[in-house]
Amino acid sequence: MRYLMIVAVDGDPDTSDAPETSIDDWFTQLNERGQWVMGERLRPPEAATLVRVRNGETMITDETFAETKEWIAGFDILDCATLDDAIHVAATHPMARGGRIELRPFWPIDDAKA
């Protein structure tokens, strides 16, 4: 099953003394297990462009879709056998301690079930 892992920044980081995982070690481990498909960092919210169509008119705004202290810093696509595997991958990402990680399973286009 493929999962979208959304990596977000927030204002409530972990303050424990546990050693941090480096992003390079995280990538190495995932690549060795064949669980990392792709991922990228994203520029800060100030670089976002919001596109909406209302009443046939395209409206473009230079802002994010939500005003919040949290913002999406990047994403990864994971290929994991189970949700538990994906949770383990997310929990070992360095931003799990400094931000938030959201996991969403892919929903294949040909799967009509909600």
C-alpha cells in the first residue's frame, strides 16, 4: 500500500533528550527496505499560489490555503505493507519530533469504495 506522508512544521516540538535521527540515516534505512518511493521539500508558505475558480473566473492569490502557524514543509511517498509499517517510518523521520507527520493511504482511482 502506498501512503502520502505529509511533513509539517508546528510550534510544539519534542523537548526530550533522546538522540535525533539524521535525515540522511532515515533515507538510507528506507531505501534499503525499498519503502521510499519519492519525496521533496517544499518552499515556505510565502511562496505559495492559491488557485480557485468561482463563477467561471480563475482567481489567483499569493498565499496558502489556511492561515496557521503550521505549514507543510515537504512530503514523501512510502510503499509499506501495513499502516503499522508506515507509522514506524513516520515516527523515525526527524520532523516527527520537530513538527508533525500526517499519513494518508492512496485511494486508487478505480476503487469506488469510500
